[in-house]
Amino acid sequence: MSASAAPTDPTPRARRHDPERRDRIIDACLDVVAEHGVAGTSHRRVAAAADVPLGSMTYHFAGMDELLREAFGRFTRDAAAQFERRMSDARTPEEAVQAVTTLITHDVFATQRDLVLSHELYTLAARDPAYRTLTNDWMRRSRDALGLHFDPATCRVLDAFIEGMTIHRALDTEPHDDVDVLGAVRRLARVPDGRSRQGADTSNSSHVVS
């Protein structure tokens, strides 16, 4: 007696419609890099983080290098856009100084994730010139945003100061005073404290009157 054949379903299984899958993979790649570093990032880990089949990785990206460039490209564009918004909101030299200070004390490396991703990108760019196009474009956009308020030489100095100070603040074990950052930005930008100047003018006027 032969076993009866298992019934078959003639209707083909519909493929899952997932138009945002590629974007989700890119975002997941950044999350994996932030947790495991570039060296610990694999197709399998990214696929698991994005909740997609492993085969989707090679369907959407030629390899890990392409995925990393796409992911870090998104990261730098988002960071540059935040920088641009902060500087474009400033309307006066004083507001521009305050904006630069806020970038250092609150915006850049606002989270541990941003800190790790930035330094992972710096390491890649130091080893592979292909990634320097990302860092160079990031720096260019930052300087252009600063250029809304400062001359080119001052923009270069401020950009370097923002980069260095944010790294020091992120990695130093001692607390930092935001007032010190504000004072340094004022000196570099050559924008005096209007309140201090006003106080000095008032003092001098009182002295003359008396």
C-alpha cells in the first residue's frame, strides 16, 4: 500500500513587499558598526539587525565595502545637515558664536553612537582614500555653513577647533565648563562679549560724568 502524495498548493507564494528594505539595511549597518566596530560588522549581523534575509545583503549591495560607504555617507550627510541648520538659524555675530558653542557642547558627538561612528569613519579614511571623499565633503559643508558668518581663514580655524574640542570633551574623564568653550570661540571668531563691552562703556561714561 503506497502512501498518498502530499497535496500541493498551486498558488505561488507572494513575495514580501518591502520597498524600504535597502534603507533599513543601511541604518542597521550603522547600528552594528556602533556596537561592534567596522571590524566586527558582517553581512549576517547586519541582516539580523535589519530583520531581512541574508540574501538581501548581496541583492542590494555588491559587498560590505559598498554598504559601509552608503552607511557612512548617510551618517555624514545627516551630521552636516544638523550643522547647517544650527548655523543658518543664527542672524548676528553673537548668535553665530552661540551656535558654534552649542555645536561643540551639545550637537557633535551628542551620543556615544555618534562618537563611535565618527571615529570608525576617521580610521577608515586614514587607511582608505575612498572614504576621504566622505570626510572631505563633510568638512566642506561645515566650513560653508560657518562661512555664512565668518571669513574663510576663521572658518578653517573654527572647524578645526570644533573637531578637536568635541573629541577632547567626549574622551576626557574630567568635566568641562561650557563657559570656557564660549570664551574660546569668541577669541577665535574675534567677536567680543557684547554684555561685557556694554558694561565697560557704562563704567567709562559714569567716570566721565562724575
